[in-house]
Amino acid sequence: MFRPSRFSELLKSIRRDSFERCVDQHQANKFSKGFGCWQHLIAMLYAQFSGFGSLRDVEAGFNEHANHHYHLGARPIKRATLADANKNRSIRPFLDLTQSLITQVGRTVARDIRAGVYLLDATPITLRGKGFEWTVATKTKKGQGLKVHMELAAEVALPTYLKITPPNVNDITIGQEMPIREGVMYVFDKGYCDYNWWWKINCAHSKFVTRLKSNAAVEAKRYRVIPTAETDTIIEDVEFVLKNRTPRGGKKIYYCEPLRRITVRRKDQRDKTFILVTNDLEASASKIAELYRQRWQIELFFKWIKQNLKIKKFLGKSENAVRIQILTALIAYLLTAAFQRRNVLDHSLKKIIVAIKSTLFTRIAVDSDRIRRKRDFDSLQLGFKLCS
């Protein structure tokens, strides 16, 4: 009986017919000379899961498993062909596939959590040196290369929105493009400071927690009593309104309802504080502070991605090649997370990634156990039919 490899099992979350329709829509296989988008995707995912950092290694490693190519819908690859595809092929099929997997994740998150916490942040992808001259025009004081903007569902550590931009694109610019969910909690830093955007979140009956800028013009309305149990960490809890409703020519601030300003003492540095702002007037100050601490999860997520997937060393130096590799890294993460949930595995994603790397083309125990259970069940059903 045929049993799929671990690689085939990972690809089950991808609907190939939908992927091919997307390829046809964007004419991404034009002038492909037999190396289509599906083959390109398989090769780039193999590079991610295997951990190889050069085209030569990817070519040699993948071609060693020719007996698996048919079931993957692939053929042997050549490094020059892969390099040309990374440089010239449209990234739209990869981008659309990423968004499709993120949508699947969104449905899963919606089933698992009713009113979740969503974290917003961005991380730089540093690109300097020979071959990356195209990054000079958009570099900033903080970095040169690209920036990955993301919305992360905190409870399940899965991305629910993604966009790749040059580093000179402000975080709030992308935040304003994100769809606002109803009845959830958003947590973000000072890079997303826009009062009218906060107002849209409030109008969607959602909550937010962020940092308040030091030069914000506010008018205190009511000082809230701090419970004795919170006085060690909470210094001040006050309700306020925004004072300057017309900050500059032609602009008007629509946020007119009260907000909360909570001054929190840092646990690691007792002499320092940070000031939080939220539209949640009911939760305790310590809970609001704990929600903001959860923002560190997205920082750890970015760190995990950079450490465990290939987005530091690139197989090509053109902007197109870099974007494709970043997208396939995120596709690999989403496929691994779906594999974990589908097979109800208790192992961490890091442990699963390590197992995948060493057993990518082996017949996995999960499948063999499932097939054996199905065979036993079918035999039992047949026995019942014979007896009846």
C-alpha cells in the first residue's frame, strides 16, 4: 500500500487546483520552459525544510530523491533554472498562496477563539553588500533591505495578515490597510499611533492596548483608585480625553470618547516606567499591563522564524528572489503548523521542523498508524457485514 512521504503530507494543505488557477491568472508560467510554478514552489519549500543555503546544495539534495518526484508532481531541478525563476518569475502565485493559507488559519483561529488577542508589529530583513544595491534607495537610519509587517493571533501563534514592504514604509500605513476585526483585542507599539485609526477600532467594538507618546495633548478627567494588590506595579490609572482635536491644518481628530492612561513600573528596571493607553475602561490595570507584555510574543515569533527558516541567507540577491524566499519561508511555517494541528501532535514547532529536516522523504509514523487503524476498522466493518 502506498504511503505518502512527510513532504507529501505537508503539502496537503495546498489545493493545487486553486494554485494552478492563480498561476494561469497571473500568467506566471509564461516562458517557463518546463519549470512551472508548482515545480518552483516544491524546490523552494525543499530549500526551506532541508535548510540548504545554496542552489548547488538544493539541486544535489532534491535530485537524490528522484523516486519521490512523481508523487510530489515534480521533476529533477537545475540550479541555473531555479536561479532564473527566482529572479524573473512573478511573486503573485506565492503571495496569493500565502494569503490563502493565512485565510485558512483565520478560519481555524475563529473556531478556536471567540475574542482573541491580535498582535501587530513589523520586523526588518537586513540586506546589504554586493548584489543588494536595489535596497539603497529605500534605506532608513534603522535599516536597509525589506520589512515584514504582520498581524499575529497570540493564542495560537499564527499569522493572520502579512505584507512585505521597503523599510521606509511606516508601520501605521500598513496598519490602516489591515481589516479591522470586531470584538477582539489589538496590542501594538507606538509605531501605530494614529488617533483616527484607534477610533475605527473602537467603532468596531474592539479594544486596543498601546503606548502613549510623551508629547500627546491630553486632559485628565478621572483618577481611578489603584487596588492595594497592584500598587507595586501600577503607579497611575487615569481616564482622559484627547485635548487637541485639530492638531494641524485641515486634519481633525474624531476620537471623542474617554481613554485610559496607565503608568506601569518596569519589573526589570524599577526606576523606569512606561505609559500605556487603552479604550478598555473595565479591565483591571494589571490585566492591561499583562496584555501589553504579550506583545513580546510577536518579537519571539520573528526571532523564531529567522533562526529556524531560511530568511537570512538568500538563494538569489534580486528583490524578486528575496521576496519569493521570504514568502516560501512563511508558507513552510504555515504548512508545518497545519500539519501539527491536523495530526494532533504535542511536539513544539521547532521539534517538528527538526524532524522534517531529517526525515523529509521518509514514510512518517503518523500516516502508517492512521492507515493501520483504517485497515483494522475496515476489517471490523467487513466482519460485521458477514455476520449480519
